[in-house]
Amino acid sequence: MEQAELRKWEHKCIQEETPQCTAACPLHVDARTFCSLMGQRRWDKAWSVLARTLPLPGVLARLCDAPCRNECVRKDAGGGIEIGLLERFCADNAKPVPPPRPLPSRGKSTAVLGGDLAGLCATWELARRGFDVTLYCTTPGKDLLGLPQATLPEGVLERELENLAKLGAKIESDRAVDEALLNTALEEKDAVFLASDALAEALSDLGDPDELTLGTGRSGLFAAPRGETSPILKAAAGRRAANSMERFTQGVSLVANRELEGPYKTRLYTNIAGEEPAPPVIPDGGYNEVEARDEAKRCLQCECMECVKNCEYLKHFKSYPKVYVRQIYNNESIVMGTRQANTMINSCMLCGLCKEICPEDFPMAEVCLQARRTLVDTGTMPPSAHEFALRDMAFANGPKAALVRHAPGEDSSEYVFFPGCQLTASDPENVEAAYADLRKRLGKVGLMLLCCSAPAEWSGRQALMNEAMDDIKQQWKALGSPRIIVSCPTCLKTLRQGLPEAEVSSHWSLFRALGLPESAAGQNTSLAINDPCAARHDTVLLEDVRDLLEQLGVSVVEPKLSGQYTECCGYGGLLDSANPELGKAVRERRSKAAEEDFVTYCAMCRDMLAKTGKHALHFYDLLYPGRENAGARPSPGYSARRENRARLKEKLLADLWREAGQAEKAPFESVAVEFTETALQNMEERRILKGDVQKVLLQTQKTGKRFVHKETGHFLASHRPVIVTYWVEYEEKNGGFLVHNTWSHRMHVRGAGS
């Protein structure tokens, strides 16, 4: 990832954008943090937020007319936060703090003419920034002197003037501000600010000051807008003038990059759907501590985080896309060393939900998939991340499971049925039933038992995916390029992308056109529909399955996130392979999306839901009923999934094509083995197949290398058939082996096996 691309991605994520209140504030007070601290009754900390932002904070906190309130997101859910009243309470109850430490001297001399609020604030800002500044006025704070004690208590202005002096500002009061003083200041000083209460007539020939810079027709002279009455806008004019004077004395552009200097529109989005309206706490007089706390707690603490709220993956790593893309950029920049972001990159489900929810369409899937491809291309993809899934893909496309044929007795195909490797692994009986139904209704329907190559795509192995897709294309052409009928939504999406020249349609659209099969029984039940993430943008498919459910008499319950906004089951993007614990959390979250039993049209969605104990039906269970309590069918284990594919191929060859006999077995497959429940559970968690165990046992039979546990008498043996070492704890029993436990690792332990 190049730095320009990083900046593009960072810009898309708006989580770090300014809240509406701060953006609307002319001085950009951090009202969100202020309210958070006030809600915790941490008055002193809250005051420090105001004091580091406001000039003359003791004055402005009591006079602020709070234009932010009109932009507060809470305004549409009860009313905007009463920031002005909260600031006043804080000013009255927090401990005073000294003025900020000024910056080192700039070696520049400036003058402020006029002591109204704009002039005082400009003086404060210039002194704080290290400028030599002199304030000339008749009376400092002249426009504040008539305010009632309830608004500006006695002594507050005097303390802030003392703080001005501590900052290094010089105040020359009782000075008549006239044209002579103005001309002298312009001759002697590097820049001059003319406040709004001084010499209005002197500016008549110069016109109004520039809105952005407050510059005038005389070089080095800046002036406040005329007729301003808002205290906070007067203060903002003083700060804007100080900004311009600083730029002027540095000889840099007065106008560049000042778009965010005053009030501006922010891109931050905060979703208040479902937020209970809460009216403002309005006291009869000033707030007491409880009232101030309660009003501050009405603050929604605005942020976006829409994607994080709805994605277990994004939530798991405790941040948000802008941070993640920085981590990915840094990860790719490492030449040698540990790549801490690899797990995060490989844990994305690539489902696309974040892009659908994000107000700016941030596609975390695109970022992570690109990063995976980079890791593969540079040889830094962790070997453990996707190895098991790719081995499973290779098995599905290998001689034991793959099958491509015309229909029995036919030498051509008008259609070909492509059920997908996970459906054949999960439910071979209904694959067989669906194929029989298709042949009965359509005639010349061939069969392709293959993997669509999605695991290669998800793992970032583009070359492997292209190779697999080319193989599918060649076998499809060998069948005469028939129309492809697909059950699995992932296969449907993958084949449409990889075989654009083919006519690829879903089995569900075909059902809608031809009608339900004779075996389909009417239902009188409510089921929650689980849309696979691959169907997110396939509006025809989404409509087809709902229409079919209606025809079946099913009352469909839509989870909060379904259709275009559906959640992944935890299998997508090979999450369950790369990060099993997070995969478990994702499927648990999805299983709780509805109280009703689920129905889905993706085999992996059904099986992932079933792993949580949730009753879930595959659509075929409704169309080809026969199993009792099909919704409670457990998810087959990894070894069983492979055996299901192999047995389906053998059965179809024997029953349909009359090719009896089993495929040639490897020597290890003849090893008789049984497993304890503990061993089976550990094999599932550690993705150790029955065949892996058999290879270890066959090897130890050949070599005799094994350890003996003195207390239990169990044997311990290991074998490294490829890059993984497998360990098996077993005993010899009934002429075979009883396995008690299994482990695996990628370290090579010398002398521990072969």
C-alpha cells in the first residue's frame, strides 16, 4: 500500500471527524469531553478542557451564547445540550487554573487597539503564542462593565486581566485610541489589530475587513467585524485576527488552509435511531451538582462507529477502520520482524457489511483482501492462516471427491448442477435428492462436484484461484458449455465473476420458475431467514427465496440485519480457519439475531448456526423433507465432511453411472482407529483430521518410534507428513487403536518423530 492510498482510505473513515458541537463552536471547544467529565462530576477536569481552549475562560465560560446548541445531535431527541449553563456552573464551581504557559518569544511586536472582548481575546492569543503585544484602550473590558453580577460576578474580569499580564501582555489603559495612535502603531509594530469599539470612522475609507482574514486595505492592519454582539463571535474575531497576524509576521499565505478555522460542517455521522428522547434539565436558577451532572449525561458522546457496532470482527480488535488501515500500512512496511497486524488482516470475513452501513462506504473487506494478496506475493503470509481451508479445497477438487459428468445415459448436457463443495460435505443426501429432481424436470442435467475456488480468493492467492477457475472452465466447456444451476450463493457469485461467458443461475430462481418439487410439504410455522453475505447485492435471489418460503406457507421473520445488511455466519473470508475463537463469537452473535429457528440457503451458514446449538434448516430440508427434526441436525465434523464428499461420489457413481467399487485407498486409510469424545472434540478445535491421525499411527507402525506414559500405559507418537507435526496419544485395542488425545504444531522437534 502506497502512502497516497493510505491517505485515501483514512479519509473515508469519519470516526475521528469533529463532533457537530465542536465544529459549530467558533472557538472549537471540546464539548464532548467536557460533557463526559461533567457527567462524572469531575468539575476541575472539565474546567481544564475549557481553560485550555477559551481565551479569558473565566469571562467567556459565563458569557458564552452557545451556538453549538443548535447543531447538537441531541436536538432531535429531546433538545440540545445546555452547554452555556453547564459552562457557567463549571466556572462557578471548579478550582481556578493559572493561564497557559506562553510559547518562547517570536521576536515580533504587535499592538491591539481597543479593549472590548474582541481586543482582550486577541491580546490573550498573541501573548500566549509568544508575541510581544501591547493593548491600548481607554478601559479594558469596557463592553463588559455594565453586566449584572448574576452574569459576570465581581472580580472575574479583574482576575483574567491579571492572567493577561502573567502571559506577558502589556496593557496601556486610559489611552485615547485615535488615528495618530493607529498610525504610530503601524509604523512601530509588525502587525496591528483594531478592535470593534475603536476608530470605526478611521476604517470608513478602507471598507469592511476581509471576512476570512480580517485584513484591511492597509498592510499589517487587521480589524474586527462591525456590529457584532455575540460574545463568542467577538472572541472568535480576536482569535482570527491573531491567526492572521501570526501568518502576516511569518510572511506566509493569509488564506491557505483556513477552512476549519471558524464554524464549519463536519462529516461525523451519529446514528440516533432508537435513542430515547430526553428533555433538557432546566433549573429555576443556576444548576446544582445533581442537575449539572444529569444535563451533561444527556450528551450522546457523538461518534460514528456504525461498522464496529454491527461487526464482531471490527469490535474484537478494539478500534475502527482508520486505525486498522494504518496498522495494515505499517505492517506492509516492515522488511524484517514481527507483523503484528497479520491476525487482524486475516480475521476479516470479507462480507461487505461495513461498507453497506458506513456513511462513507468504507470497504474493510477490500483493504484486507488487498493486504492478504500482498502478504502472499511477498511470502509473508503466515502458513497457518489458511492452510487447512486450502487443503480442504484441494480435497474437494481432488480424485476422491470431484466428479464431472453428463447425466446418466446422456452424451450432452443442456444444464449442469453445481451444488458446491460445502453442501456436498454437509448434506450429501439432499444434494442427491436435488439432482434427481432436476433430472426429472429438466432432462439432460450434468453434474459438477467441485469447489468454486472461493477459499483461494479469500486467502489472497490469486494465482491459485485463477488456476482453479481455469480448470472449472475447461471442464464446463468439455460438457458443452451448459447452463449452470447453482445452489450455494458463494458459488453463484464466484462463478458469475469467474465465468462471465457462462449462463449461471440459482437453483432458487429455477424453483420459482418451475414451481416447488412434489416432495415439498406445506409449512405452518415461523422461521427467521438467514441471508448469506454472498447474496447481499443479489436482489433477485433475495426475492426468490422469500417468495418460495411464502409458497411453502412459512411466516418469514426478518432479523434486524438481513438482506442487504445481513451478517456473516463466521465462515466467510476463512475467518473460522484463521481465527477460530473469533469465528465462534461471530456465529454466536448471529445465532442470537432471532428467537425463532433459522432457515437459510447456504450450507455453511446452516452448519455454523448449528454449531451454536441453534436449530437451523437448509432450504433443501423444506423442499426434500425426509429427516425427522432436521433443524436439530448437528454440524458434521471436519473429517465427516470429507467422508461425506467421498461417499457421495462413490454412491452416485455406483447408483447412477453403474460404476461400482470404491476409489483406491491410500495405505493410511486402512488403519483401524477409534476416538474418545475428548479426542474428537480436540480434533475439531485443532482441525486435525482422522486421516492425519491415521498417518501418525501408520508411521509409528513402520518405525516403532513412540513414547510410553508410565502411569497410563498410553503411547505417544508423532509424524510430520508436510509442514505440520501431529502428535497422538493412543492405546492399542481390539486389533486397532483407541486415540485419547491429539495435538499439532509447526515447530520441528528433532528426534521426536519423522
